[in-house]
Amino acid sequence: GPTGLAAAIFLHERGIVPLIVEKREVRSPYSKAFGINARTLSLLESSGVTNKFIENGWKLEKLRLRRSGEVLGTIGLHEVETDFPFMLVQGQEASERILEEELNRRGIFVERGVEVKDTTLSGGAGHITLLANGSERTVTASQILVAEGAASETRKRLGVEFEGESYPEPWSLIDLELETELDPNEASIFMFDEGGMFVVRHTGNIWRVLGNAPNLLSHLPSSTKTGEIAWESTFEIANRVAKKFQVGPYYFAGDAAHVHAGIGARGMNLGIEDAYVWAELLGRGQLHRYEKIRRPAIKKVVGQIRRAMNVPRPQTLPGKFVRRVPWLVKRVLPHASKKAGSWILGLDHALGL
């Protein structure tokens, strides 16, 4: 995924050639994370990846909050003082492809079809049993980045708790063709009595519709015409942070270390940030600082996301407030736009290096 691929690039920039193993034979064709924020673009700029991302994606500069056919306010990302005052919209499958192509250009190749069968710890080193084509081999390493997703078996084997909570209601994601009056260069956040919905153009005339309102597509503007569905999924949202980010030579990053609701598109971006901090500390010989730097930063962001998730959920007090007094939201949002934009772009905290 993006965390491991980015980590390999950051390591190579520091003169370290990593071994990367991946169970999947091919990259996933589905676009899960689709927003690349200013922090990520800044971290990847020196590698040349940022320019390739920008050439491939498109720049989202405005998000509109809507209620009952009215725009309550706008968050203007272009108002934030940064070299990249926008959210770059690009599917995760494209991000992974570009990252892997850059690694290949550097002579680094992902070993695909390789499964991690076991992970142990002894003598200060990690011993990893790898299975490929029916044959096993053991790799011993003193620094191991575990970026194997939310269901990380390594995290479970090492007894690290994944603390947090799940939301009871199902959420839906639909990528499909739309003909709509919505501006193709903006994103819209809709607040309904029964839930919320986020709509943004993905690529071409394919749009992403995401939310917790029932019969999601029926809440689109009445003039909207729906076309072919490219992908759809129903899923559960959880906010969880690993109790430890390090066990001996094993360090957790990305979804293996933290998962949360998609508000603000922080997930993949925080994972790439984990990768940068880890690679930088490894290059300095200071990996003992990784957990102390990353876990508090992650817990703070996840706490902010947890509070923000009250808004699209109509049964919460903040959710009821937004829906019942929209006139007050219209007054407040212009004063909060720049701060909200800075948070969405990942510029709300220092890296702590």
C-alpha cells in the first residue's frame, strides 16, 4: 500500500535499500483513499513523485456544506498559506502505481506473492518467516516497518491491542457516472435529517458518493442522472489506535497503527507521514523516538476526527445542532474556514523531528 511504498522511497533517499514483501500478486484496482493533502505532497516533493501526482490528478480547492438545497458555507483550501493549497484528487490505485513505478526506476522492486507466515523476536532482532511458491525462508532484520493494514497479523502476534470503537450504522460508498448540476471542481457535504453524504468527482465523469444516509443515491440533487456503477461497497467505520507503535525491532505504520473515519481524508496521508518520520529517524539513528513522536500526534488527530464524526450522525447533539440551526452554521463557518482548511491539508501539527 501507499505507506510501505512511500517508506521505501524515503529510505532510498537516505541511502538505504529496503526489502519489500507483499502478499497480493497485483495491486488492488479499487480506489479507496482518493485525497492527497499538502503535507504529503510536501514530503514527496524531493523524490519527484509529487509532480507526477499533480500531472495525474486534479486540484480540489473548495468544499461546500449544504442543507435543504442551500449552501451553508464554504471551506476554501486555496486560502491556506502553503505551496500546495488544494487537496489533490487521485485514486489510491493511481497513487500506488506511481509510487511503485518510482521505486522500479530506482532499481527497487516489490516481492509480490510473498506471505508473512510468522514473526518472532529474539536477541533484539526480528525473525520473519516468508512463504512464496510453496517455499519458506526466514529473514532476520533489526528494523522492520509493519504496514500491512488494519487486520495486521504481526500486530496481533506481538500482542499489541488495537484500542478504540466502531460506529453501529453502516456506511456506503459508490463510484459511478453522474450527470449533475454540482460543480465538478468542488466537493459537497450534504446534511439530511437521516444522515450525511459526501460527493466529489473522482476522475472524468466518475463521482464518489459516500455517506450514512439510507438509499444514498436518492439524496442526490433531483436533476442528477446516474450512470454505470464502477464500484460500490458497504463498510463499518472504526476509530482505533495501536496501544504501542513499537515492539522491539517492529514498528507499526499506516492502518496497522491507526484507522479512523474518512473525514478530512487523513488516513492514507497520515500513513505516508508515519513512513517519512520512520525513515528520517532511521537515517538519524534515532528510531527509539518513533513511538514518542507518532503515537501522541495520531491520537490527537483521531480525537479530532471522532468529534467531527458527530456532525454527519443525526442522533448526536452536534448533529442535531447543525440540522436545526443552519443559520448559525452560516455565520460561524466563514470564521472557521481557514483553520478547517489547514486541518484538512494536514498542516495542523509539526512532525516533531
